[in-house]
Amino acid sequence: MQIGSARLTLEAGDITEQHVDAIVNAANTTLLGGGGVDGAIHRRGGPAILEACTQIVARQGGCPTGEAVITTGGRLPARFVIHTVGPVWSGGQRGEDDLLAAAYRNSLRLAAEHGLTTIAFPSISTGAYRFPIERAAGIALGTTAAFLRGRGHPIVEARFVLFTDYDLAVYHRALERVAGEERR
């Protein structure tokens, strides 16, 4: 989907194989690695990512939910990793929607501040953090589309890389809704 001068795309795949300026890591607040996407990125990217995260933790004490930090991509095809912390789902009564939107928005802002033109996202918070994927997809794509509509950023592609065909189908349905809103 074209939004201003940028494309918003969806694909099935492995985020650690993306040839983009930055991939986004669905990190935890400690930034010291974990399971799922986080573990895969740290394993494939190698020790340089953990070393950079350790320096960030020493400087600022981790990464709060909804915020983002940037490190080297280590051995990944992507030059950088933007680590963001999505919310743990607690039934939707603890600001989870706003925190998830902030995680996407702050990741995009950080990419723009570093002059990056291509960025790839996983589905943040929908794995171990149990955020309902149908709800998360709408927030992720709506927040990204709103950012891309803005001026003054260098981003030409925001790609969502979904690990399963089911997740991809959910994101396609959400993208159709976002595209409908874009046409209004």
C-alpha cells in the first residue's frame, strides 16, 4: 500500500533474514535477550547486539514499555536493530493499546532520526505477551500509516514480516481496513 512517498508492505518470513536498514525487535525491558523474536535476533545477530544492549542498560537501566532504542545489527543482514518493548496484555484495561501504538511510533521515529529508509517489524506483543493479534494488527498498521503520512521522514518502506500464514492473513485483513480509511 502506498502512503505518501512510502510503501507499507506485508510478507510471511523470518525477520532475521530481512535486508533492510533496520529490523525491529520485540524486546523485553531488560534488553538482555529472551525467547521468540528477541531470542532469534540475538542468536542470529551475535554478541555485538547483546554488548550494545548491555551498554544501553548501564547508561539508562533498560527500556520502558512503549519506548525504543537502537543498536548495531551485528551479523544480521539489517544494519541496525531497533529494540522496542510492547505491553503485556492484561485485558485491555491498562493502556495496552496506547503502549503498543507508542512502541511502533517510537521505533519509526528512531529510524527517521537515524536517516534510515527501510524498516521491518514483527507483530509486537502478540506472542508470549498475549496481545490479541486482530487488535494488535489494526494498531500496528494504523499507527504506521499515520506516521508515514507525516512529512519530513526518510522512510520509503515499512515492512511487516509475519512468522505464520495465519498472522499474515490477519494483517492483510487489517491492512484492508486501514486502506479503506486512507481512501476516505
